[in-house]
Amino acid sequence: MTDRPTSPIVSGLTRRRILQQGAALAGGIAGLPFINRIARAEGAALKFWQFYAPGGDVKPQVKWFEDMVAGWNAGHDVKVELEYVTNSEYMNGSKLSTAFASGEGPDIFIISPGDFLRYYNGGVLADLTPYIDAAVRADFPESVIANRMVDGKIYGVPMEVEPMAFYYSVKAFEDAGLNENDVPKSWDELLETAKKLTTPNRYGVLFETTPGYYQNFTWYPFLWQGGGEFQGKDGKSAFDSPATVQALKLWQDAIKSGAAPRQVLSGGFDVVANLGSGYCAMQNVGIWGISAMDNNAKNTPYGIFKLPTPANGKYVTVGGGWAFVANAKGKNPEAAAQFCAWALASMDKGSVQRVVDWCTVAKSDMPPRNSALAAGGAAFTNGKMGVFSKDIYPGTRAEPRVPPEVYKIISDAIQAAQLGGADPQQTATSASQQLDAFLAGYSGAPIL
């Protein structure tokens, strides 16, 4: 790299001298490039930010991350060091964006498709393509890898695919005189069943209520099921549509009826805190809920059913999932990119098995690679994973990637209707006008 110092400059520099040199530069900030160059030359460990390890509460996931990093460190000079960030702070907080704004972002981190454009358009993401063989590229289905690519280049390696569904409490159903044959198949049935399941101590159904990328992610299927989109093929907003209005109204009606809470426990992604605790009887959550319940709510019987559909609608769910990415402006972008490819995007058996283990042992997910699906075998077709594989996953559509401005407009619309009681039609119209105003001047990577 052009900014790597030569060995004569590095030799004879102690850490104290490095700090003294850095402090002598204006305001300390101007010294960061110098310090970073020295740190890079000394082979400082690459920081890997994520919300799983070493401080996570699901032991198999902590172990998976720790074993992966230990495996890399055992065979490479440039080491990787895990840095844990709480889920809520990582997803809805400012720690990550603030770190990058100050030039101190992690060397390796994970992002969802929903936040891809924030970092790609900001010039943060390193091109991983040179480190990924063509055979591996073909191993990722287009529907999984496309929203991590720009101009044919790969900027993120998916570790999972996470379709959304509904989980329900078997006991709550039984207490209401219902069974698995009564799971709702339409939106009207969903609200009706939710009312039957609602008691003074329990809500009948739960949707995410906290604004953020995750809430948008969970709402998209309800938009799509009615044929709705937020952007048309002409590049203009398509948000002002009957499909948008009915999707906003569904979430609003669930709150208005008293069958859904205005606040969730821990987070709408946390099935143990909500369904497992008896706070709700049905919860809109993803495939990761299987491992969460199996690990932390083993004595709570539950079932799973695919998302109900509106009148004259078509079944579809959303498949999100996190991906490893490398910081193009970090200490050692090449080593960071090599790590991402080594971990999840190699034809080496260890890499393939790592994906299998993440999706079946550490967590419950659909695999992002065809080879991992084949290697996992029965683990993806039996039990509750089988329900996802056979009934839910076939209707999966990739999570869209959007700029932060588009995310915020949609988020505000959901919040206004769901919790603010705003008229769904007026909300859709206003949001659509805002989207058009932004899209008219947008010049970043394509929105997918």
C-alpha cells in the first residue's frame, strides 16, 4: 500500500514515541493517519465488530465466532480480534456510524442489506472480489448475493438467509380453544385470532414497534403481498398505492384493537423475551427464533406458520441476513478482505462447514451457499427448520438495500400509522412525495 511506512522509519519507534509524535500533531485528529500507519506496520490486530461474541448470551454463537477467529489466527500473521457490541446499539444505535465518521471504524464488521448503501456510498466497503474464486461466486444464488454487489463486484459475504414467519405459543392456543389447524391464513383471520388470544396479561400478536432497519425489514413482506413497491421501474416512488395503504393499516389496526402492544420487550427480534415469556401469543419474527427458543426457552412449546396474506394477495416473505464486510480505510484492508473470504467464501471444506455450522448449530438459518445446503442435509429439512425449508423459504424475496434517507422516510411512515394513528392513505401520499424528492437527485449505487 502506498501509505505503508518503510522499515527504517518504523525501527527504533517505541509506542511511547508514537504517542508523543501523534500528540504533537494538531488537535490529535491530524495525528491519526500517522498513528494508523505505524499500527499497520506493526501488524496490529484487526478489530471485528459484531453483536455475537465474546459477550453474547447464546453460547453456540459465541463459540462459533471464537473458533473461527482462533482458526484464522493460528495460520496467519495478521490477527483478528473480536469486539462485541450489544445488538440494540449495533442495529439502532450510533456506535458504528460514529466510529466511521471519526475515522476509527472497525476493520471487519457485519451489515444487513438494508444498510449496505450507507457504507458503500460512503466509500467504506472494500472490494472482496479478488479474494473469491469464480466457483465460490457461483455457489451463492443470485437472489442472495446480488444486493451485496455493485457493477459485478462483491462487497459483502453473506453468512445466512433469514426469512420471516409467525411463531405461536401452543399453550396460548390451547387456552383459547385453538390448535394448529386454526393458524390464520389471511390478514383478517390474523386479527381475529389475535383478539381471541388477547387476555389482560397477554397480547394476541406482536409486530416490531421500535423504529429502525429491522422494523422496515419486517414490514416489507406486507407491502409486497399486495403487489406494492417503494420504487417503480422508472426510478420514481411507487409508495402511494393501495398495497402500501393496506399494509400500514394492518399494523395500525393490530394496535388499535388492543391485540398488539405499543412496546416490545428487548426488541421485536427477541422471540424469547416476548413469545417465550408469555408477553404475546403470536410473534412476527425470523428463522433465528428456532435456535433462540431451543437454547433459552426449552420448556415453551411453540409452532410456526408462514405469513398470512391479504385478500387477493400473494404469499411472499423477506429474506434478510448479515454479511461480513471489510473496511476499505482500515489498518489492513487486504488482510480484512482475505479474512472475509477465508471465513465464508472459500471452496475449502472448512469454509463450507463453517457456514453449515452457523446455520444449524450456532443458529437456525437457511444457508447462503448451495454447497452448504447440500452438506447440511437433514438439518435443513427436519423439524421446525423443515417447516421453513418447505413452507416458508420458497416464498422468500431478498431484503432491499436502500440509502439511509429512503429507509428513514419509510420508517417514519410506518411509525406514524402504527403508533401515531395517522391516516394510512395520507401517510402513504406524504411519504411518496418525500421519496420522489430524494430519488430525483440520488446518484449512488443502484437501489435494489
